[in-house]
Amino acid sequence: MVWGFDKGKKNTPEVFDVGHETNKMNELQRTFIASTLDAFSFLEKEYGYQRLPPIDNSAEDFRDANLIIRYIGYSIAIEIEWGYSAAAIVVAFTELLDGEFPQTRVFWGNSLGKARAIDIYTLVELNGGKTTDFLLGDISLVSFSKVKNREKIIQSKMEPILQNLKDLCVKYASEVIGGDLSIFPSAMLYQQNKIEKRVF
């Protein structure tokens, strides 16, 4: 453990040193971490990002549990997140506030002073790609059969999934990775329109 979290509090994330997390995580979680560090090592080598220790959010409610690898740059943070209940792995880009990761962030619409965030799915679709470009397909589909199918893919193809996400980030998010946030307003509006169409 590298940060002093209070283990007595519920919904408190645990942060592990790479190489010392093995006693607390299962094999698939360790594979996620290793595959992520391998695929996204270019963020440190080519862009100067700082990688933080893995964050294991073992929430009381399984629907909120996830495992996150976070990289901090000069103007944005990049997170590779595995949400267990939805069987979804996604890359999110969040603008930093005064150089720090924000307490709250907004992925669509008007941020109203809060930190803005977008994900790789939005960037791919906004630039002419499709959800079929992703090995996990459309992670917004959360029916029982879709989630179970993604679980099977994750169990058998964790490394290719992370490599696929890395390749899509290089192809569609290189400017964002480099610190250019100019696409954030249009990406957030695009995401809002998608949500409104789905709801109404």
C-alpha cells in the first residue's frame, strides 16, 4: 500500500504498488494491470505522463466496483478503467484542475465549471469510427446477454483488448493525449445528443 487510506471506511479505494498487489488481486486483475502497463507504456516514454499505482475500488455495491490505471499529464489525466459489473473496459480523458485530478467531472453537455471528460468511444465515433472497431463492441449495451458475452471476451482476450484500446487511442486521440483539449466541447455535445436519443 503506498497511500494512507483508512481501511475501515466503506467504498474507499485501495491503491497498490505494482509488484506488491498480487496477494490481494486475482489472476485476471493482475493480467489487466500487466496488459495495461505494457500497452500504454508509450504515455510515459513518448509523452512524459506519470503513472500512478493501480486503484482497486472494491465498492460495497458490486455495480460500482472497478479497477483503474491512471496516468497524469500536464493538462489531462488518462484512465484505463475496468468496470466489473458491466464487463466494460474504457479509456477516459479528464482535464486537470490546477494540475490535480478533479473531485467531480462531467462527460456530456455543459460542464458548468466542473472538469470536463470524454472517453475513447466518443472520440472514435466522432471521427468516423464505429463501436465495431472495439474488441468489446458497444459497452453501452448492458443486457444480460451482452454483459455475459463481454465477460467471456475479457476472460480470454485481456491482452488483445488493451492493445486494441491503445491502437484506437493512437489513431483517434493523439492530439488529446498531447494536451490539446479543443475537441472536448464538441465531443461532450455529441455524447449528450446520444444520451438524449437513447432516453427519448
